Amino acid sequence: MSVVFEKPHALTDAVLHYCPGCTHGIIHRLVAEVIDEMGIEGDTIGVCPVGCSVMAYDYFNCDMIEAAHGRAPAVATGVKRSLPDKFVFTYQGDGDVAAIGTAETVHAAARGENIVIVFVNNTTYGMTGGQMAPTTLPGQVTQTTPFGRDTAVNGYPIRVVEMLSTLSGTALAARVAVDTVPHVREAKKMIRKAFENQKNKAGFSVVEVLSTCPTNWGMSPVAALKRLQDEMMPYYPLGVYKDEDIHNKKEGNS
Amino acid sequence: MKGNEALAEAAIRAGCKCFFGYPITPQTEVAAYLAKKLPKTGGQFVQAESEVAAINMVYGASAAGVRCMTSSSSPGISLKTEGISYLCGADLPCVIINVQRGGPGLGGIQPSQADYFQATRALGHGDSRVIVYAPNSVQEMVNVVNNAFNLADEYRMPAMILADGLLGQMMEPVEFPETETAEVKKPWATNGHGGSREHNIVNSLYLKPDVLEKSILERDKRYKDIEAKHTTAESFLCDDAELVIVAYGATARVCKSAVNASRAKGIKAGLFRPVTLWPYPKKELVAASSNAKTLLTVEMSTGQMIEDVKLAIECKKPVEFYGRTGGIIPTPAEVLAQIEKITKTLDMEGV
């Protein structure tokens, strides 16, 4: 009997702790499939954040580092500068990338660090029970915006990849989603592209993945996917915001 | 050579491959020197976006298995303490330089020793310790840098060089000894398993209390081992001293002059100078002060190390204090005046 489907080698056998219906599992798998397909597990170092994916070090079979909250891009910089020929990726959520770690994210991009950030945006702090995130939508009810996010009080959500696409050091800034099969396939293509960029020393690559949090949104997994499509996608349009080999192009910096 | 530049050169000679820092006075020349020299040795110099980022880059480089360093001055060290705690929790070696300035807050940019409590007690939350060297000359700064890298690697923990603005900025002749860079194998490093081993994990998270306690106790054993084996101190004219001054770093130089001056006046004073502040050279201090009637701690602070002095001698003798702070360096004359005042009281008491 031939094997038609199996778990990627880059994922361990550990049972994931993620809630039912959460899309972290899909995104983990996509990263692992890319690592397998490129044959780079032995040359890859992953950095996990503080947040729901804090224990991702138990799930990936490559060498893994657990970073302080928001500091993963700085940790990844330290690894990459020490081991420039290895692959280094971070796997971070919205609070990590766009609140406590905004400086680390922006400056890793500005330096054109040859790293990959897989940025999982689910518009909430999942691990701590659903507080307002930097990407929480206007009007969205969370534990700390019980009457909905009031932009007059709480300000506005940050569109991360649009912001990072303005930086000269960014090679790839793309937003994908994992709500449908075509979108999952597109998401994998972008993650692959990000790792290929690193192989080519093309610069900083960030792939934002729109994700769901049924538990903290108080929805069924199916309803959560619908919310992603109806509410998140209009505010966070999918697409490639920048795709440019910034280190190897012939002319000077843009 | 300038103190700060000597620190930087010593780091290169000790095999430091990566430096991550953020500009702050008075450590400026450490980074400036490394920016110029480190890339020529195949190393990496990165000016980070913050102290916080810099210490986390150190965390990454250390996890990758290379010798790495950061340097800062007091307010910047406060920012680094989060990262230092994670380095301790993940058992990662590195060297951190603190060229102390006045505090609290922005304080000033003149020399100070007011970060003693922070360096020896509070370089991060949790049950964590950092090896702390307090050199008192440019030459000794060079010497301790190599020791710091070696011990950090051996015990898998951060080590700090606690200097101050005076040591960092002053110029002295210096010799770079043939350093013995201990080649420590790092089988725990996250440098890519290459298909030849299980994946390594660098981590400080243990959600189960019994597992966390076990990891802390294992680390504490290493701390105890360092306390037993790696204290260093210098005793100067302590054997017959009735008054032993305890001072470290730049202040110890001032006190040495005061001791010499008091000896010229027939006063039996001596100087005890800890070189390691953690672990604190307790038994060395007890031995050095065995004939003393009283001790005098002199610091560029309002009195911090004095607590360790009292603990070391178990409060069996009186411990006086003299200090200047806020960036003011005590003069030998001031210290001599203190010595005379104390010895006069001793004579009056007839002890």
C-alpha cells in the first residue's frame, strides 16, 4: 500500500495543545512541509514567542529556541548573525509582533535581516484568555474591550505587513489566510517563498497568516472561519505587498 | 590604552565572535572599538534598536553556541535585566559589561558604584545569579574578561564585568597576556542538528512546578560550586591591620593611597579588595580581617556592599561606612580622615 498522506518529518509526535478549531495546527504543518520539501530540517533553527505558540519548541523537529515576549526577531538576529548559512525563522502572534515586540519586528526588517517571520494574526491574545490585541478590529469585543474596541479610546488596529512593506530591508511582505483550501495552498507558497528568500540571502521576509481563535471569539470553528472572511479580510486584505530581492539587486537601495 | 578599549580588545582575544549593543555613556568606546575591529576578525558587530533587543541578540548568539557580549551603562543594564533573567533560565553563557554611572533614573554620566545591589542581587527575576567581576585597573579589566568568558562557558551562565566611568575612561599601560581560551564543547547549542542528533531546545519555560524546581535546584548546585571555587580578592597590609578597609574597583585605588598615608602616620590600616562581587570572597575577608578591631567599607554609593561585608563577618565586628555618590569620587584625604576618626575612637575606647 502506498503512502498518500503523512505527517511532515519536521513535526514531532507531540500532541498539540491548541484548542479545537484553531488554525495554528494548519500553519505549523505548512511550515513543516516547507522545511521537509527544502530538506533543511538539520539546518534550521526556529524561534517561538510568548503567546499561544509558546510551546512550539516541542512541535518542530528542528532546533528550537524559546524567546521572551516580543523578542523573537532579536533572538533570531543573534542566531542568524552567528550562523549565517543556517535557516532561522520565528513563529509569532499579533501581540508579540505588533505590540510588545514592535521595535524588534520593525528593526529586524529595517536591517534586512535574512530571517523569516511567520506572523499569526487572530486579533486577540489567545493564551491569556482573549484580551485586546494590536490587531483587534474596531468594535470587537474582548476581555479588555468588553463593550467593543472603541477607536476613540483604544486607537486603531495595525496593518503589519503594509507597514513593513514600506521598509527598504523587507524582501517579502505578504498576507495569506488558512480558511479555504485555495488559501491554504497560497499560504504555503508564500511561506516557501520566504524560506527561499533566506536561502538566496534576499532580505527580511514576513508572511502574515490570518487565523482563527474560536475559543476566545466564542464561536464554533465554522463560524470563526466565516468571521475571518467577513470581518478580518476586509480590514486585512490578502495579497503580496512587497516582493523584491533587496540584497542582490544590481542598483542601490530603494 | 583606554579602559573601555582594553575591555573590547580583551574580548576579541578571548574569542568573542558577536557583539550587540546600544549607545550609552560612559561605555561608548567599547562599542566603537568593536565596531572597528570585530568585523576584521570575522566577527559580527550589530548596533541594536534598544538595550532590550541587544541582550536578546546575545541570547540568540549564545544559543547558537558562539562567544558573545554586550556592554552598557547603568540605565541600559536595567533594560537588559529581562534578557539576563532569560539567559540564566535557559543556561546560556555570555559576558555583559556595565560601565557604571550615577543613578537612579537617568542619574548622571560620572563614575558610580551604585549598581552593586543590582549586579549581585537583581540582574533579573527568579532564582538567578550572575558572576560579577569588579576590576580596579585597565590591566585587571583585560585579565578578568578572559576569565569571565571561560567561567560563563563552563557553568553555562552570564558573567558581568562591573566597571565604572573612571576605569572605563582612564588610560594605563596594559599587556595582553597569552590567553588560554578554553574550548568548551556545547552539545546543547541550537545550531542545526544536521540530522545527526535529536533536536536541541533552548528554553526557560517549565509549567510544571516540580520540573521547574528541579531545574532551579540543578542550577543552584552550579552556583554553590562557583561559590566554593571561584572567589577572588586582594589583601593589602591586612595581616597586622587594626582597621581593614573594604573597597572594590576604582574606589579601592583611592583607599590604597589612604592606607599608605595612614601607615606613614603609624596607623595600622589595611585594604581588602574583592575582585569577584558574586560570589563574594567571604572566607578571604574573614581571614584578612582576623586581627582587625573594626572595618570600614568605602563605596561610590550610599552603602550597598557593606551588607555583604557584614554578612561575611557575621556582624562580629563593627563595620563603618564612608561613601560619595552621584558621580563624586572620594579622595584619599577624605578616606584618611575617616581612618583617623575611627582609630581615634578605638584609642579612646582603649580597645
